[in-house]
Amino acid sequence: MAADETSTEVSTAARDRLARPAAEHGTTLRALVEDLAQGAPTQGEYAERAELARAELSSALGSAPSPEAEAKARALLERLGGTQHNPQAVA
């Protein structure tokens, strides 16, 4: 194992579950996990994205969206994307 590598123990079921989409995409389990790690935003990154979105909306609309509008938009995006994250991080 190279100096910049580590290992993580997961259940056999989790390993086997991740191996299926890796094989379906013609990649390795290692590459799949590394792609997942790179693509999984942190709470801080969510907060940064939310602030950038607020600034863009404020610039385009002349005012920032209300907290109620943000909550509705967040709920819609979560339903569409099937993802959930800590809403307090972006509020």
C-alpha cells in the first residue's frame, strides 16, 4: 500500500453492493469509492453553494428570496434529487 493510501472496513454486503454498480460502469470498486468521495459535498460546501445562489438570485431579481421561498425550493430539489442534507447548513 502506498503512503497516501488507507483501507476502510465495510460489511461484506456493502462491499458486494458497491461492486455491482462499479462493474456496471466498467470501473473498479476503488475508483467508484474515490468518485463518490469527490462528489459528496460537505455541509460547508452546501452552505457556500447556497450563499452563491442567494447572491445570484439577489443580483438577478433585485432581492434575495425569502426564507419560505428557500425552504420550498430546497424541498423541491430534495424530492427531485432524492437527496437530503442538513437544511440548517444552508439556511
